[in-house]
Amino acid sequence: MPTFPRNEIMSLTAEQAQHELGESYGPDLRLADLLTPELADLELSYGTAAGDPRLRAAIADRHGVRPDQVVVTIGGMHGIFLLSYLLLQRGGQVVTTNPLFPNTRNVYASLGADVRAIPLTFDDGYRVTADAVRAQLTPDTKLVSLTTPQNPSGVAISPETLQEIVIAMSEVCPDAYLMVDETYRVATYGDDAVAEPAVQLGPKVVSVASLSKCHGAAGLRIGWVVSTDDELVEELSTAKFNTVVSASPVTEALALRVLEQEEQILGVRRSWLAENLLITQDWVRENSDVVEWVRPDAGALCVIRLKPSVDLELFRVAAGDLGVRLADGDWFGDEPRVFRLGFGYPSAAELKVALDALRKAVHAAH
């Protein structure tokens, strides 16, 4: 019977640690930030299968497409599931990366997909190359699944590389789709430029994202799939109806409020992330005898690696005793000495305290 493999990343949904460095997003918005008197008149009926037209229009505007080329989903993972279900039925072939967000990998496993993984390593800076993707493509490939910026590393794939991948797919597997998970695309640092949406690269490119990571609205459970392939959009809308019928009109209305305030929300968060990134960078430099990192391109997360002089098991015990939680690299398929460090969730003052506790844990095991 098809099933979903269990992964310990579920522990992040349990009780929060004293020093929470395992999360991958910024501070949470509050309901009061979004409420308006008009919401009190909202009818609690079913929504539409494809999503509220106003919300689809707002998402479409940010991707340079038509509103009817957007399907609103229950978070980004719902979009990934629907697309995978449609394309990988009965064990279709998918090309993706390792490490990878475990929920995405588990969807492919549950469908019995033939997974061809491109190994990305700490030592190579988690950089995806078009040649590495091309080497895994076959005429049987149905889906190429990439994330930029990546989770857990925060490393981005350049637009030029994505374009080269599209060209390679057109030559080797022209019927396949490239799904680009852009969950962290707009979570840039300070005045850094925001990458253009990948959906602009062609009709076989699908963009997936949500309000969870960049906007601090994970509790709304609102995501989307954007495609200029009208037939695929219709199939996705039908698949959504047959799984959840519709998203909640309440959360769709609140999601629209988030996008109406997006410039202000992201402006505050980009400054927050930029400050916390520098704090994390300074911490790594000050503790370079025991840890190293790959600097992220965007997002509220990065990876650190314990140097060989640190006893891994002693570190785990010390971190637990000090109330420090990181996200284990092996949750994502990475090496055991690698950990995802989420620097975007706590305030700057809280981050400094948490990193000091992490320093004590690492040196206790050194």
C-alpha cells in the first residue's frame, strides 16, 4: 500500500525549543495585522476550485501571467503533490536533487517514482549545474524538480542555469515539466535584487510557492501553482477539487490582505533577515575553529557543518541540555555533521542569545 515515509522534521511542529534555530522562516504575522471590518461580512461558503479570483489576480500580477494561469493550493506542498500525482502516476521518472526538503522527496516515494537524484554537497557549495541535470535526464523523464533558493542551504540557482536546463530538457525529454519551488524567492537580504519568476522561462516550466516562508503566514496554508500551460492548469484545478474541493474563503481573503500589504511586510523582513544574516556570519567567523558554513543567497536559513574535531554525539547531548534545536542535515539527505540553521525566526537579540548557547554546545564537544 502506498505510504509516506516518516521523517523527524515533524519534530519542528512539536513544542518549540528554548533556542529555536531549526525553523526555516521569519517571524509570524498576527491575525490582527490582517483583519478589516469587511472580513466580518465574509460568507463561510465553499470557495472556487481554482481559488478566489482576486487572489489569483494578485499572484498572477507578481508572475507576469494571466489570473487563469494560477491555481491556489493548501500551501506549497499541496501544489507539489498535485503536480507530482498528475505527472508521476505509476512510477514515472523524476530528476531532483539531494539534499532535498523531505516532504517533497516523500511525495515522490509515495508515488513509487523512479527518482534520479543529483548529489549536491557542502564542499561544492550546493551549486546546481545544467550539465549535472542533463546527465540525469532520459527520454522517460516526466518531471524535473528543483528548488531555488534551496532548502536547507538557501543557495540559489541562477536564471542562466535554469535556462540551460530548459534547453537540455527540450532536447532529451521535451514532454517533461520543470517544476521550480520558489518558496524563498522574495526573501532577499536588504536591497538585494529579487529573481524573476521561473515560469517566464517557457510553457514547460511551473512555479510553486506559498505565503509560509517569506511573508510569515504559514498558518494561512495558502500556496499556488503557476503555469502558462492551460491544459495543465485545468488538470491541476480538477485534481485540487477532487482532493480538498477548495481552499478556505477565510484564509484566501486573509492571503489577499497579505499581498495587498506585501511591500511593507517584505520591506521589514528583508531588513530583519539582512541583520540576522550578518550576526550569523560574524558568529561563524568567530567560531571558525569548530564550524563552517555555506553563505545563503536568500531565505531565512543556511547550513553549518561541524568540523571533525567536534564529537557529533557529545554535541547533540550538549545542544539538547542547553535548549538549542537545529534541523539535522540527514533529515534532508545530507551528511550527519551538517545542520540547517534558521536565523530568520528570532529577533536579533534572541538570535545572539541562541547562537551563544550553540557556541557553548559546540565547544563542549570539542
